[in-house]
Amino acid sequence: MSDDIRPQVRAIIAEQAMIDVDQVTQDSTLDALGLDSLGLVEIVFAIEEQFGVTVPYNANDPSSGEFDISSVKAVEDGVIRLVTEEA
């Protein structure tokens, strides 16, 4: 399942950052990809729509521990966890 989700998450992030998906690596931070707070909101909405999940409200607060957006890999892992919980 995660093999299907990871490329989809990277594609969403690339689209919002307006860059080629090949530039989005697992260790990239969203900030380093040029995403601002509005871009992060758009990513959250796109993830929720694409995967039918609800991202926790405080996803942009790393101390919350509910959904980490510190890196692409963290976002991928969070989406995988949410999709698994919804199943």
C-alpha cells in the first residue's frame, strides 16, 4: 500500500511547489521546496481529497505529534498512517 501512496504524495507536493516531481525527495523539507503556509494548506486539502482522510487540524505544529510535516517522508508516513487507520 505505501508503495502506491508515496508517489502520489510526492506528486501533490510537487504540484503545489510548482516543480518537477523528480525534485521532491523524501528528505526534502517543504520549506526548502519553496512552500509557504498557503502551499501547506493546499497540500493538506489535496491529501484529504485524494485519499479520503482528515489531516489533524494542528498538522503545522510539530510538537502536536499528530501529523508531522517536517519533511516529505514525514508527510508520506503520516498519510500512510491515516489511510491505514481509515481502512
